Amino acid sequence: MTGRLTGKIALITGATGGIGSATAELFAREGADLIVTDLAEDALRELAARLAATGAEVFTARLDVSSAESWHEVIERTRQRFGRLDVLVNVAGIVDWPGVEGTTQESWDRVIAVNQTGTWLGMKAAMPLLRASGRASIINTSSVLGLVGSGAAAAYQASKGAVRLLSKTAAVEYATQGIRVNSVHPGVIATPMIQDILDEEGDQQPDIVRTPMRRAGHPGEIAAAMLFLAGDESSFVTGTELVVDGGLTAH
């Protein structure tokens, strides 16, 4: 099956990262027109060039997801260009590894601002354009660490747990307004965010050892989950968690 997103307009945050770029590339191949956003403008231009080769209409926008003003500017540009928005994919995120006592106030505030507040600001800003679609989908990126504890990464886990429940409450609020909201929960995925750890520890990385499939996932495997939730095949799916973790949380 091809063309699963033909005619749809999708906005992706964190689009130059491992999961973000894989999602953008898959969406473009499946027929979507795209607004790709990030803070890294040079990387955005490189991504846009790759996406344009698929025939998709693409425009780039620098976006600080923790800023309401930045979100307003990007959504206004989207309104002027397309007049509506069908899919919002909140991928942008940062991680900090210390536990409760090791986490600084500055780091806590930054992680929460990007991962949690940024997701809320995006939904809030985009909602009028999503409502105009009539068949819209919001996909918020949480984590397996938004489902279970690890004894570390206190700020990251707090933010990802919040994303999970924020997605659920938004799903209930907008269920009769033509807007579905779901969260995706990746396990250990080979992205730049954790590549140094994977390079150092390899298959002996503790979370990989605990993963029944005994490997890290690939960004494209998360993108495939995003595609399902973005398309009309998931028209009766809202308020759920799609866990893509090789079985890590199964035991």
C-alpha cells in the first residue's frame, strides 16, 4: 500500500533528529506535504532537500518548542501556506540522565520546558488548524520511561509520563471535534541522543539486555508507528499508547 498520507498536511517537530527525520522521510514517501521544524537550520535545509526529491511540498521553520511565540509564528506560516493542518507530530525532546538528587534546577526546568511544555504548547497553538481538517491526528512522543521507572533520568521520566496523560486527556477533550490524540512510546532506539551509550556498551547496554528482542530499535520502526497513527487506518484509535520497544515493558 502506498500513498497512505496523500493529501494530508503534517507538521513535525524535532525533524532533524533520528526519529524525526525518519518520520518526515516516510511521510513524504506516503504522499504528505510537510512542515519540518527544528532549531538546527542547516540540518533542516538538508532534510528539506531530501524530502523534495519525493515530490512532496516542504517548507522548513526554525522552532523553539518551549516558546509560545515561536509556535505562534510557525502555525501562522502553516495557516498562510495550507489553510489547515491534518497531522501534528511532536518529536522534539531532550534527555538528562541524573536521578532525583543529581538533577539540577536548571536541567529540570529545561527538560520539562522542551518535552512537556513544548508538547502542550504545540497542541494548543495548532488546535484551530487541526480542527479545520475535520480528520486530524496528534502524535505525541513519550517513551517507555513514561510508563515504567528506571531509577534515573528523573526530569526526563517526569516529562514523558506527563506527555502520556496529557495525550489521554486531550484525546477525551477533542474526540467529538475530529481530532485524535495518541502517544508513541519508543524503547531503546539507535538515535544520536543515545548513540554514545550504544557505541560504548553495545549489546551489553542494560536496557538492551532486558529487551526480549536483544537489540536496539531503528528510527524507521518508530516512523512506521507514526505513519499508522497519522493515517485514516487508525480512525478509531485515540487516547492510547503505542509501545514500540522490542518487548522491554512486557515483563
